[in-house]
Amino acid sequence: MKKLVLVALAVLSSVFFAGCATYRLVGVSVQTDINRDVFSETTKVPDFQQRMEKYKNIVVSLPKDYYDSGTTSASKGISGAEVLLRESHALWITEIEREFLKKGYRVLSRQKYQELLREKKVKTSKEAGALLGADIIVQINSLEYNPKVSIKQKTKADLSFYKSNSKGRKKGIMAVSPKEAKILSDMVSWLVDTSFEPFAYMALLDCKLIDAKTGEIVFFYKTQLLRLKSGREPRMETSYLFRRLDSKWQHLRLPKQGKTAKEKVLTFQIHAQAGGTREASQLIQSEMIRTICSDFASNLRGRGN
């Protein structure tokens, strides 16, 4: 008899608390502000285009730390030197040199240029450029490529609050108290971060053009480009179901209605991982570098243009 009474009390208690539970469905719209256009910063001397018409020979100069250690001895001079450009930066330089070739310039050996700078008697870009017969030096300040850049600052999440039942069915949009909104917003923020943590590919080029005869800087160029990973859309929408019981909010898994919230997350993550393979990353890297170098070249116009 006592056992039956305890069971009855437990059942009544569960019914009571279930009846007192409050449900909220929070709709989430995540917008990532990634613009696919190239926005570059340029500064030119007033007669830059006229100068570019006169220049014929160019050479690309890179910081020392963009080169791997070779077997070069300073005493060997140009003929015996071996300068190896790191693979990650070689893609950039190849594209920059190709763009100048397409515009009708004569591209001089960057290896010989670097070797001259390593000689004791050649200490400046101007001297090395003059010895090579260069008219213009493309001096690279920075080349960067990062396949996993957090874009949290460029991501905004808009929340909508709905009355709901235990199955996550909407019962109309509602205004919630500031305290409740803060609690649910913090929980949603954590769920969004763990489910949709937005990462992007980033590429950056920062360089300047120096007149090899005078040493004058005639052109500054800088741009940064961001691309979303394959399978990731700039706008994502989902919903989260919460229950308040005993003054505490809990996140519940939505019952299956077409696709559940968890299935949406898993689908999104699978697409993101599929686009994160080494091959896909290399393709995106090459495309981004070509895009930036093409934009850089378009600001030069070129000989005869």
C-alpha cells in the first residue's frame, strides 16, 4: 500500500511539473558579412600613369623571411648562389610576375636581385635594381594566406522569440522580459558558436612600387580578401527549443518535424568539412591569389593601355 502511494505521488508530481513548464522556441537568423568584391587601398603619385608608360623592366623584391635557407655563401656571388622561395609565397610572386608579363613588361630574375642584395657591396634596393637594369621594383611588404580565420566580428545573429509547446510548435511571436531575453540569448549564442562557428579563408597583399633609378615610392597597394568555406552560406537559419522548469532554462532537442535542428547542424558541419579538404583549400587559395593579383595589376593599367 505504501509503495502504491509513493508511485502515485511521483506520477502526480511529474504531471504537475510538466504542466508548469514554460516553453520557448527561439528562431535564429545568422548573417555573415562577407563581401566577395575586392576593395583595395591605393595611393599614387600624380604622374603615376605617365611613369608606368615609360617603365620597361620590373623586378619583384621580397622580405628575407620569405625565403628558405639555401646553401649560399656570400663569397660565391651570383653564379653560385641558391635562393629558394617558400612554396606558400611562390604562388603569389608567380601571379604578380605573370600579370606584368601580360601587360608587356620585361620581368627580371628575382633570384639574381636577392643575390645582389646579399652581396656586401649591394645594400639597397635601388643599387640592386640599377645593377640588374630594372626601371621599377615591386617591393612586397606582406603576403598572407590563412585558411581558418574567425569572422565572429563580421557575423550577426538575429533572434525571434515564440510561445511554444513541448513539441516545438510555434504559438505566436511574443515579447519576453529583458531578463528572460538575456538568459535565452546567452544560451543561443553558445549554441550558435558551437554549431556554426564561422571560419573563412583570408588572403592579403601589401606592396609598393619603387622607381629603381630615383628610389622614389610611386605607388602603394593593400587589400584583404575573405571567402567562406565551401558549403557555407552567408545566411543560415535554425530554431532552438527551451524549457523553463524550477526557474531554470534547459535546451531541448526538437522532435522530428521534417529535419530536426540537430540534423540541420550536422548537415551544415558535413558540408563545411567536405569543403575543408587540402585539395579544396588549395583551389580556393589559388583563386583568391589570382583575384587579388589581377586587381593589383588592374590598378597599374600597364604599357600601352
